[in-house]
Amino acid sequence: MNRLLCLLAAGLYLCLQGHVNAEGRLSLSFIQDAVRTARATVDEAYEYSRKESVGRVKRNAAKPSDVLRLLKQPAGLTRSAVRAADYMHVTLSFIHGSLARRSKRSINATDLITEDDLEVIAGLTGCSPRHRVPSCMTTPDLDKYRTASSVCNNRKDTRRGAANTPFTRWLPAEYQDKITQPKGWSKGRKINRNRLPLVREVSNQILRSANEDVESDPLYTHLVTIFGQWTDHDLTFTPHSPVIRSFSNGIDCEKTCERSEPCFPIQIPKSDSKSEKCMPFFRSAAGCGSANTGHLFGGRTVRQQMNSLTAFIDVGQVYGSDETKARFLRNLTADDGLLKVNTEHSDNGRELLPFANMSANMCATRAHMTGNSSVEEVPCFLAGDERSNENIALTTLHTLMLREHNRLARALSALNPHWNGETIYQEARKIMGAFFQVITFRDYLFHIVGPDFIARQLSTYPGYDENVDPSIANVFATAAYRFAHLMVQPFMFRLNENYEEHRDFPSPLLHRAFFAPWRIIFEGGLDPILRGLVGRRAKLNTQEHMMPDELRDKLFKFSSELALDLGALNMQRGRDHGLAGYNKWRGFCGLSKPKNRAELAEVMNNTVLADKLMDLYGTVENIDVWLGGVAEPFVNGGRVGPLFACLIATQFQRIRQGDRMWWENDGVFTDAQRRSLRDTSLARIICDNTGITDVPTRPFQYRPRGTGYNQCKDIPAFDLSPWKDNKSSSGSRESEAKRSPVVAAPMHKEVKVAFSVRLGNNFPEAGKPIPFHEEIYNGQKSYNIETGIFTCKEPGVYEFQFHCMIYQNAGNVDLMHNGKLVLHSFTTRQSGYITASGNVYIKLKQGDEVFLLANYGGNGLTSDSFFSGHLLFTE
């Protein structure tokens, strides 16, 4: 800390002597001096950190920890909110220290501060405006369009689900000091009578997997992995503290293993191959009104972390999550509703993201990676989310969706030439949000949480409920939705037109695809990367091979500097956020709570893994929730265990039901528009915005080339005709008289038919319908568990899906409609068994029958095999 700040702190102490009145209360002038000193301390730390970080990037000396910190830097309104919280916390810390020195005993600063004084501090530091309730009276078109920040989505609680609000907690936080210090902050301190293991040691013993040992998923493409990251970046962003040195003693967090706010370094075990003693780690920024300032704003006395994004599926990673960013991303040079695009480069004539205007170019990695100092470097791309350059696959999805917005905007303009640019932009944005709500719930989540949790929590839309809080849970953002870190392949695949390894642009290792927009500009554009996403498999998370070296030892590695360990970071982040342990979260979900090695081995279905965990943690209670969650065996038909399936399904259930602008809510779209939206497909979006001519019909499901692939010309185009507006006034829409208003708790009048069944202990006969005996859901009794036949009672278009495992060398399953073959299963051979799966849409008449048939191998079907179907719409 520099000399001026030391003098200010000393002056504050001397000032205190004359600024405590007879009643023992602090004077206003002293509080003002404390705030001034705190602001100077924080501002100096911010300025030092900014100059140091930018300087390292400019000198090409950025470390992986620099990259991660810059990636998680708060920006815009988030940055001002984080700085206000730092002012508040440091002010109270100074007052606390001064009082303690004066009284020579432990004392709480708040014991001498009146509520009026606290309000003064909150006002002077900027914390008060963060908690004022915004008015929705003057916001236009609230029943038509979302605000960028989602303020006023809930008309009763206007900040609920909005950007820059704290994560919600489904279980109480657990801090070492009950308020703010993470478990493990004090070295050697026991938790539940056992010392917490070093997170790097846990990573070494449980997660380690060589790149060459990675197993590929037999069912799902690498797009499942990257789409999970894409969705996460629509829902969660936890800003880190922007400073790299401690407020209290001025130490540089990267030059010491000392723990001093915001430094919480990851200690490296002595037996580790890394020579360093610790890995830099910076705590997530605390929100205003949490930890020691919680009593100011309703008694929230523990440290809370902030979500700088909205809680809704609103494609904020394309449009931004505050009004300023949203406006900056638009092309306002013309009244056409378009987003900005790159004016220097294109991808075979197609649009690319615009370049960011940064003081230091974090993406200038080409010379280092190619070993050629003469190559042209390019800036990072600019998008609605700051992490769009994190890897080239993620950048590809950002670019694809930018193109889709602009394609929709141009089509809407042609359809309604009288619309102004604002209406075109808002309508295209609204359609994009609905696209991803449909795709996420219909196509993606089924593969993650499995049919049981879909049927239990995420099947038929129940209607909007203003009392449901959609806010993102801390455990979802910090643990459960990080499951896909175990599905990342060590390569970023790039394929040619025949879906084979690209000769000119081979697939780079993952650590050579970080912050590399130049690979898109100079190495073939989006098409090879997209083919790699849909034409290659995701990594399969197995208990023996969890996290490859690319993520455990080479995260953000551009040089010989110490790289980061994503698994260790995840566990340290959970401790930083005060997440409860594994067993408490199992209890939250109504699951068993193992108490010893034998019970943990039963839950994990793995004695060796259970022994390793118990040797490390000493008790199940201390297992980090992220590690425990990713270690569990998969639920039926999913890619996570029962704990994470519960947490993920619960979060998405609340997101949907607590969103007033959800696409299925009455009044948000017309009936005709909803019918069009139901037919949207990711395959069509790829076809419309790239040079790819054939794609898998279902891009999340892996198919060898030629099986399940369609020519783009055969995939139906999205029908925009329901958006035709016959009015001629500028910015007009269809008559409001034809639309029902957005109401608080609507319920659909549509006919609902659905079933989901599990085989159970049953041995089907060859050549006969397979009776699935265990009902997951069969509310309308349309499926007969004795005969195995679904009988149509409500005519319409239905979707059927099945996934069967057969312990035989050969076997297949057929889906039959009125005794005729409709779909032959897609089979994948594994060691000792095969999987048979399929998905199909069928138009049914009343009395039609649908069933599954095993021609051979049926006696080898496992009990976890399932069959499901539901009515999409009537005609």
C-alpha cells in the first residue's frame, strides 16, 4: 500500500479520538472520513490492478490466471455495483479496526453505528441504489418485450430474476466464520472433525485422465457439451473481484500463498508435478448488502455472490443484459433492427462478430501458437457475453446466432415493410428467445436429466406463476451446471464437407483453441467447426476418466507459465461461495444420505471410488458438492447423476414457471406463432446461416455420416407468416384486440396426452409388443402396461422416443404404427452390450396403436430401458 494511503489510515485512527460522542456513537464527520479513506484504498487497488493486468497482456506476458481474471472482470453496471460493495466493506473494515485499536478488545463496528449512520454509509459508497425498487410505470411495451436486464419481468417483485442481483440460496450458506470466510480459509482447521483436503490433491486423485484415455459418448455429439456452455452463459456470470492485491495489507495475490481478501490461493501438494507452491485464485465479488453489511438490507448476514446476467432464457449472450450494452451491440446507423457485424472480415461472404475495442488484446495468440512472429493478429470478438472468445466452438455459436438474428430481422422487414427498426429488432429478439426456450426444453434437457426428471418436473407447461422465484441458485451456477466440464473433448474438431478430418485446418488441441478468433477468420470460418460439433462425439464422463489434461493442467495455457486446473477451480469456487456439502444437497433432493464407506460405495456403485473419497475427506459430509455430483452414476437416459438431475431440473422448472414472457404463456405469442415456434430446429438454423448442405436431423444425437442426416433443402424452413402485420402504421403490430393480455397465472386449455414408462423386471417375447411395466407418468392411461400398446384417444401429431440397452451381441428394436414398421432403432455397440434408440413424429388418428417390438435380443433388455411419447399438437 502506498505512503498516501498509509497516512490516510493513520489519520483516520487519530480522527476517531475526537469523533465519538458522549453516547459512544460515531460522528458524521468521522464516517465521512472513513468512507473517503476506503474509497481511496479501493480506487488505488483497482487502478494498480488494471494497469498491471493490461500491461502484462501488452507485453505478451499474461499468465493463465490473468486470462481467467480478465475473463471474469465485471463490466458496465456490474463493475459499478461491485465497486460500491467494495467501498462499503472496506469502510466498515476501517471503522472496525479503528474501534478495536481504541478499545483494545474485540468489538463489532455495527455496535456503534446507528441505522441512520448505516444509511449514510450506504449512500456515500453507492450501495443504496443497488437495492432501490425500480418502477415499471414508465417502461414502454412491458407486455410485449423483455427489458434487457429483465427488470419488471415480475410486476410484483420487479428485481426478481433481473441482472445484477444476488444468486438465490436453496440451502443456507456455510462459511467458516458463519459470515464470509470460506471453509478451508484457516489452514488446519477441522470441519466435521476432519481437515478439508486440498482441492488440487482431490483433482489429482479423482479427476486425472490423460488425453488419450478419454472415452467418447456413444449417443451424443460434442454440440451437447458446447450448447451446455452456451446456455450457461445465458443464465450465469459470477464476477470476480477486479483487484489483484489485498485491501487490508496490500500484498499481491499472485506473489504469495497467504489468504487475505480477495486472495484465496489454491495450495499445490508437495507430491504434485507442478513446482509452484500455489495457484492464484481470486474470490468472487460480494454483493452490496451481504456479509458484514447484510443488516442494512433486510438482514442478509452472510456473504452473497452476484449474478450479472438475467435468470431467463432470453439469449442475453447475443443481446447483452443491460440497456447500455444492448444498445451498443445494435447497428443504429440504419433503421433496420440489425446487430453490428464485422466490417473488416467475413466468412465466405457471411457475417462475423464485430471486433471489441480493448486497451489490450487478450486474443493476440496467433504468433505464439504458430511460431511465426510476422502473422497478422486480430482483436477479440464482441458479443452480448464477455466470454464469447473463450474457445472457438463457443465463438462459433455466438456468430451463428448473430447471423440468425439478422436473418430474421431482414425477413421480418420484408414481411412488414412498414415496421420501424425498433419493432424489427424487438420482434427478432423475441423470436430468438423463444427458439432457445423450445430447443433447450424439447431437445437438450432430455439428454441431460433423463426422461424420469423430464416427466416429473419439466413436461407439460403449467402456466406462469408470479410467486415462483426464477432466480439462479448459487448451487446451480457454482456446481450443478458445471457438469459439462466433464464432457469436453481434448480437441476442437474441424471437419470437411464429407465430415472427415479437415486436411487444411486440422483439429487443434483444446488449449490451442482458447481466445483464438484468428482461427475462424483465417482458418476456414464456422463451417468446419460446426461440422465437428455435430459430426463428432462428446466426451463421456466415466468414474475412471473424468477430466482430461487439457482442462486439468493446460487451462488457458499460452506459455510456460503455470496453467490452471478447472476441477480444482470448481471445488475452490464452491468453498468460496459457502456451498453446503454433498450430503446436505442430497437431503435437499430427497435422496439417501450415505454415512460411511459402504453406503457411499452403494450410491456411487463403485467401492474403489468411495474408498478414495473417504480417504481424502474423512466423512461424506465434507465432500465438495461439485465433485460428489459429477462422480455419481448417470440417471436413466441422462448424463448426470441423481443429485445434479434434481438440481438442474428444479432450476429450469423455476426458470420456466417464473418467467412472465415465456413463449407458451398466454398473450406472449399468438396461437399461430406458437405453432410455428414448436417447429423450430437447430438443424434449420445451421442450414440458414452457413454453407453446410447436410446436417443431422437431430444435431445433439450422434449419427455416423449418412444415417440420420438430411439435406438442408429437405428440412422445413421456419414459417414467419404468423408475424405478418396488415397494419400500415410505423411500428404497429397486429390488433391488440386479437391478443389476450399477459396475465399472472394462465393455464392452457390445450389437450394434454403423455406417457413415460420403464421396462422394469420383465422379459419380452420376440416378435411381440414390449410391455414396459413401470409407469413414470401415464396420467391419461393411454399406454397399457400389460399389453405394451399406446392407443391414441386424441388425434394429432405425437412424438415418441425410446432408448434401450441390450446385453447381447446383437439385437434391435422397432417402433410400429398399427403393426407397420415406422422406425428401425439406431444401434451402437459397446463392450458386452448394445444400445438401441430412436425418436420420431407420427400423425395419429383416434384408435391408432403404437408399440415397440424386439425382433431378437429382447430377452437381454435391461430394466432401465424406457419408452415415452406425448402429444405435440392437435389439428
